[in-house]
Amino acid sequence: MSSELPDLDIDAILGDAASERRSGEKRRALSAQAVSIAVTVGWLVYVTGWSHWDRVIDNWISALTMVFGSFVAGATPQGGGAVAFPVFTKGLEIPSEVARTFSLCIQMIGMGCASAAILIRRRRIEAQVYRIAAPVAVLGFFVGYFVLSDRDLPFAPSVLPGPYVKVSFTLLTAAMAYVTYLGYRIHALQVRPRVTSFSSRYIATIVICATVGGLASSQVGSGSDVLIYLGLVVLAGVSPSVGVPTSVLVMTTVSFVGFFVIGIFDGQLAIGLDAFGDVTSIDGAAVSADGRAAVFGVGDALEAQRFDLFGLWIAAVPVVAWGAPLGSWVTSKLSDRRLVAFVVA
């Protein structure tokens, strides 16, 4: 007695699999959007309940800056500070220490939402590099903040001269762009989906990149993402589509630490205003102006447009909650070569 096996409808099977994959991607996309929605709703409740709308409106320039900055934060190995720091310090004459803290605090929101989207949508990352780099970068951040910053002054400015900090940021950004461009220009890189060998030399390289990146982040608000990206893409030849989300996760971790250590525990977000809207205190301590710098002591109030860190931050929160995940999604659709071109630009 024999029985015939039923014919397999290959097309139907493949069609069902593709449909299931698209359905799963749609569910994950909606879940990622739910994070941004939750942040936006929480922001609306807070701003309305605590009557901060005037502060949001007064600092509209911060929100406008982060329209592009947040997209860059999610799309490239550069945090939102890559846009905020130069615009604030060079365009708006905001002190570099205020721009540093703003960058870390706003990246906690924007890159946090982008990281949630990366994980929810199951984008490929180099998990082993993250496990090595994240704690080392955080350690480097602590060393930089507590050793290279003068915490006896408002906003804990760097002990390095201000122009040195600004130039260091510019050189760091330019070096990343040039090395990345050069590597793909001469076709010297063999692109890999992951790191193929965690030799002691390569682990040491990642540790050095993370340490220097953490130190840089404590002074200018970004750097860990840039150096981890270079360590992955340029030195190990890993695909940029893996290097970018991995670097975003590392910088998100550092930004979370920076937000709580500098913004909350050191009270830099606790800005007091007078009746005219100018800054009179930081974490309850009276401040005054000494030339272009902020000092502790009773005196003239500080310009809100330059020193109201909380106002600058709260105005940009809903923008980055959507802009960074959008940047992450857009770059997930790009080829490696187009992604590199965008990173360099």
C-alpha cells in the first residue's frame, strides 16, 4: 500500500514567510514609536503641570538646533552634541561647559530613544565590543569629569582653556570624517559583519578608544561614539551598518551616566530664574557674572539665553525623542557606502 506525499507549494510558503516577516517588522516599528510617544506625553504633562511653557518658548533656538542634531545622533556615530556643541559655543556664545552638559542631557533622551529603537527592531550590533567599551567609557567619563573639571565653579568647566576644548572637539570630528572617507576612498577595508578576532591587541585598542572617548565626553559631551566607531569600522573592518548602532549604544550609556551625575546629582539642571527670566542660582547656590563666565556669589543675573541649561534642555526634549529614532531608521535602509558618505558629510 503506497501513499503519495502532497505537493509542496513553495511560492505559498515563501509568501507566508515574507508576510510574517513584514508583520513582525511592523509590530517592532510600532513598539519603537511607543517609546517616543511615551516621552512626548510625559513631556507635555510635565511642561503643562509645572507651567514651563514660557521657558520652552523662550528657548526655541535649542529645539531648532536639535531638529538636525537629533537626526545626526541616531543616524551617525556622532551624538547630538556634534551639532549642539559647535552651534551653542560658536554661534550662540554659550559657554562650552553649558554646551557639554546640555549635550549629555539631551542625548540621554534622544539617543536613549534611538537605542530603544535599535534594540526593539533587532538591528545588528557588535555586542562583545559594547560589553567591553561601555564600562570603560563610563570610567573614562568619571576620570575626566572629576579630574579635568573645576567643580568649584558653576557648570564645572574644564580646567583646560576654553579654546583648547573647542579645538579638540573640531579635530576629533574632522579626524573621524577624514579617516572614514580615506578608508573607503582607497577601498582598503574588507567589510565584515562582526569582529572576527578579539586578540589582546584589539581588546587593548577598544579599551584605549573607550577611555579616550569617555574623557572627551566629559569635556565636550561626545567622543565615545566617534572613537568606538573608528575602532570597529576603520580598524576592524566591520560594516558601518553594525558600527553605527553599536557606537550609539555606547554613547547612550555614557549620556545616561552624565545626565544623572552632572544634571541631577550635581544639580546643573536645577536652574533658578528671577522675575525677568535670567539665571540667579544653580542647585540653590547664588551665581553672578564675572565677565563672560559664571561664578558663585551674589551679583548680576546671568543671561538665560546662555546659561538657562534646564530651559535649553526641556525645550528640545520632544524634538530629539522623534528625531534620533528617525535617523536610526533612515540609516538602517542605506547601503554601507551611502551610510559612510552620510557620516562623513
